Amino acid sequence: PFLCSVDSEGNFLAHEDKVGFIISLINLLWKEKDKSIDNVEWAIFQDLIPRFYKAFNESNKKRDKKEVPNLSKFSEWLKEFEAVIKNDKVLSSKFERFDLVGLHICLEPFVAGKYRQLLNSENVLDISDHHLVCFDMARVKDDKRLYPIVAMLLTDISLDTLRKFPAAIQSFTMDDAWSMLREALGA
């Protein structure tokens, strides 16, 4: 989900849509089901995510093998960035209302725990190049923690495909979509 378009020099470009998607994803991972990030947290993420990509791109230029941004790398960078926050009066005042400890605790299952494989790919896999892609949602449907995240990722994949091939006629078919949407919407 952290993968985004790349410029001619190999830099990852976090456009507004991608930043918004990542904020929504972090919201799902961090906040309880009936809560969401507040305006202060949203504004901080609007600043943090582009900073992450800038630092990631600079670090990638120094490596022999180019890496792919992912949640684990974002979490590592954020832990390192905390030192910058502590030493900068403006940043530290912004982060007074931001629960970095709580964020790291909530990200832990997705960085190093049970769900670490979900958001931390080291390889680029662009499924929009395939003519037919199938997902078995039945395997994640009963996992109340995983299900909304996978549904959001599928939506992002669909939108990426539409952006990549805007002139192509495309079809998305979801078996039992209404029953899944009804559960996701709480109806």
C-alpha cells in the first residue's frame, strides 16, 4: 500500500491521493472501529508521510539495491524521526497531542506480529498488469481486524488500475459483494 508512482530518477512520489489513502489505512490500524483520527492527527500525517518518502528516497539513493516503501520502513523511520521531533521546538509542540507510543503499539502486529506479511512486501507486484485477478475474501471475512483492511486494499488496487488504464474498458466483479458490504457498513 505504500507503493506509489516513481519519477525518472527512481524516486517514489507520494501524490495527494496516496497520502490520503495511507492516512486512511493508518487510521484503520490505529484507531478503534467507531473512532477516527482527529484534525490535528490528520494534519500531522499530512506532513509526516511526505517527509517519510523524501527520507526514503534519499536513503534509497545510497543503497546498491533499491528498496520498496512499506509499513515496516515507515514505522522504523518514524522511530528515528522522534529524535528530530524532540530536538525541534516547533515539531515538539505539534506532537504534544499526538500519541506516538499508542501508534507504535497499534502498528506492531502489522510491522512485526501476526499480520506482518500483509503490508511489508519487499517486492513490487503490480497486479493491474494481469487481465484476471481473483481474491478469496471468505478467508478473511471472519477476521474482524483484517477484513476492513483487506477490503480497503482491494479498493486501492481497483483505483490504481483505473488510474493506470483510464481509457480501457474494465470490469470488477465481486461475488457476494452485497453481503460483504452490508457487514462492513454495519447494516
